[in-house]
Amino acid sequence: MAALKTAVLGDGGWGTALALLLFENGHDVALWSAFSDYAAEMAVSRENRRFLPGRPIPREVLITSDAAEALEGAWLAVVAIPTEYMRETTKRISQSGGTVDRAVSVAKGLERETLARPSEIIEEVFSPLSTAVLAGPSHAEEVAAGLPASLVAASDDVDFAREVQEVFSNHRFRVYANDDPLGVELCGAVKNIIAIAAGISDAVGFGDNAKSALLTRGLVEIVRLGSILGAKPETFYGLAGIGDLITTSVSPHGRNRRVGMEIGAGHSLSEVLEGMSQVAEGVPTTRAVLDLAARNGVEMPITAEVAAILFEDKEPREALADLMMRSLKDESQGLPL
């Protein structure tokens, strides 16, 4: 594909890593920060010292806090804004004169108040011609270091998904096209909750057997919720589903697993969040997913226990006991046939 201008909205680690990848692929890139002081600092240092230290940003990459400048002439906007702040920040961008024709969301989670997915918020605010979701097992630190990764670009507009696939793909970053953005975004929301549980399990010392069971039954919760909402079964067993679930639950880079580790070590949620420089989207998403599950009559016991640990100070060992002593069932109970 010929060189295109792409605006990356959001200066977190993932947004910065994708800006570097797009530049490597030969595209003109603008990296937008919501904070003028930090944008000015990055423009001088050519490094995102707060969120992606040690990775130089080429001088050809425009770094700006002016959204209209970042989006001017851009064929594509990559929206890398945490879901918790997505609506407020995209409204600010729109009100400043920034227009988006085609958008790719790389955020994960659900909006607490509305239960909207990130792509739905983007569509409400910008009314773009096409939207897609880019997701899969892909920590920013590894992608920025040039390590191989594979993801999916999902859109209801399959032609657009394939365009996004081509824009991002190279010899170390392989993207598959996907026509199930609903399933991809639900996987991204719930897997972060399971990653918190995995971190708790690791910190408390429950062992490998427990963690394997946790991830397997966590996937069951993703399948239950996604299926009743109309997602495609194959999505759950692909890169955005089981692939991202594994990475998020085992990697030392994972913010949500780190939250679980800290909680399991005895720290309060407020202490953990105060010590983090980036958003752990699984925390606010936990309540949203439980609300969505209740609205649709879906049982999600692991998610419910994570919520009790995070927000009601329930002891992890008590939560484990409650999970283990639930009424006995067939393994396939509650799954689509």
C-alpha cells in the first residue's frame, strides 16, 4: 500500500509502539497527546520516557497536542485512548475541529455507565465512514523491541479490515482479517478480568494446576457472554480470544496481571492504582461486564469473585473456596452447542 498519513490518538505505550510500527512501514505518522506539556517534552527528547522508555521516536514522526493538526490529511485514525476516558477525550478532539473518516480502535474494555464498546463510542462521537478493531496478544514493549506478534483487524466492513491488515503488517507484525468486531472487543474486555484473577493466583501461590483451570474456565465465561450477544464462536479460539488471554495472564508486562499480583500480595486496590502510570482497564471493566452479564442472564462466577476481591475486600482464599464449592456441573453446561 502507498504511504498514507495516520494519526495515532493517545500517547500511551501501545499508541507509541504502533506509531513506530506505522512509521517503519513507510507511512506518515502523527502522534497526539492529550497533554500539551508532555507532547512538548516528547517532541524535544524524541522518547516517551513515561510509557515506553528506551525507544527513540524518529524526528519525522509529528508529536503534537493539537488534534486538528494531527488529523489533518490523515487517512486513518488509530484511537489508543483508554476506554475509561474514551468518550470525554474523543468529544474534546471532535470539538477542537478534529475529524475522523476511518478509525481503528486499539482500546479494550467496556464503558462503565453505558456498557458501550470502544468502537461504539468512536462511532457515536466521530461518525466515521468505517471502523475496525485491532487486537491480539501484543504487549507494547515487545512490539517496540521488534519481537514478532500476530493480531486481528476486525470490522463489519471486511474490505476495510483488509486495508487495515495491509497497513499494519510487516515481516514481524502479522495481521489477520476478521469480520467479528463484537467478539474481538468482548474478548478484549473479559480477558483483562481473568488476567487480574491470574495475577492474584500467582501471588497467593495457588500453583500451575489452578492457573490452568482458571484460564480454561475464564475462556468459558468469555464464550458464554459473547455467544449470547451474537459473537462468532471461532473468534473466542483465535488470537483475540485465547491468544490474548494467555499473554495477558502470564506476561510480566501485563498491567492487569500486575494489579492481581499486588492485590494478592495484600495491597489495597487504591494503593495499587496510585502506583501505576498507565490504566489497568480490567478494573473498571469488571463492574461493566458483570452488569452486562446480569442484563443478559449470563453466569460469570470468576468475574463475580474478582469484583468481590477488588471492590469488597474479599480474601482471595475465600473466593477460591467459593468457586471450588459451587454446585457440580457438566463441563459443557452453559456453552453453545
